[in-house]
Amino acid sequence: MKILEASLADVSAICLLVNSADRGDTSRKGWTTEADLLDGIRVDEVMLDEYLRDSVDGENIIVASVYLKKKQEQLHVGMLMVSPELQAKGIGKLLLKASEEKAKDLGCKSIVMTVITSRSELIAWYKRHGYNETGERQPFPANERFGKPKMQLEFVVMEKTI
């Protein structure tokens, strides 16, 4: 499997991947679904376009994604998604490792991410890969840009020193 940097031409495919991996019935095929926590979409094409402008190859099928943004000496990781049909095959681990290598290349001292606190299986997965809870919590966005919460949600901040 190749890891390629996305371009604006990939926005529609990434949007489809992220939303199918995180929300709705298709996400239930994998183990990282948020379908019981949130209604609506996880990301839209406008948001992805903004991400890519802030920061593959047309014949390849996009099966995973990760959003990386450097902020001072930290690399922030978001939208680490794997197609539900391909989860539990090491692809997420591969992307996480590639993200850590990118952080080193950029001179970052740590990688930071937020995870919905009720996603205990996902938090445990990140802990198995060396990430720790910082003790910081952040509120889930009040607008519906990231979906409509079905319950009160908040994020836990996790970090790994590189």
C-alpha cells in the first residue's frame, strides 16, 4: 500500500471515505463508528477543501486518510480513517507510524490529537500505540459542522512525545 499526499482532486473521495468510516450504517462494518454518538456527516467537501488548501494519484482508490497540521512544535492529527471493510488489517497503524515519521521530519516534539471521550475502544487503541491522555478536555463543537450529537460529548486530548 502506498501512502500519498492528497490533492484538491481527492476531496470528493476523501469526503466519502471519512463519512462512511465514521457515520451511518456503513461505518458499523468497522470498529471505529460514531454512528451511535452523532447524526449527520463527519466532514463536507468545503471543509476538506479548506484543509487541503491550508496545507494522489487519480487512479488509486483512497482507502484511508489522516489530516496533519503543524502547530509550533506539535503535529496535530485528525481524521485518521480507514474504510470499514479494511479495518483491523494494520492500515491505521501504518498511517499513525507515517504521521509520527512526518512529525520527526518537521522537527516536532510531540503529536497531539483529540478523541471523543466515550470512544473507549479508540482511546485504548491509541494508548497501545504510545499516546497518553493529557488530562485536558475540550468541548465538542456547538455547531453542527461535525455532526449533530445524540448525547453530550467532549474530547480528551492525547499526546505522544516523539
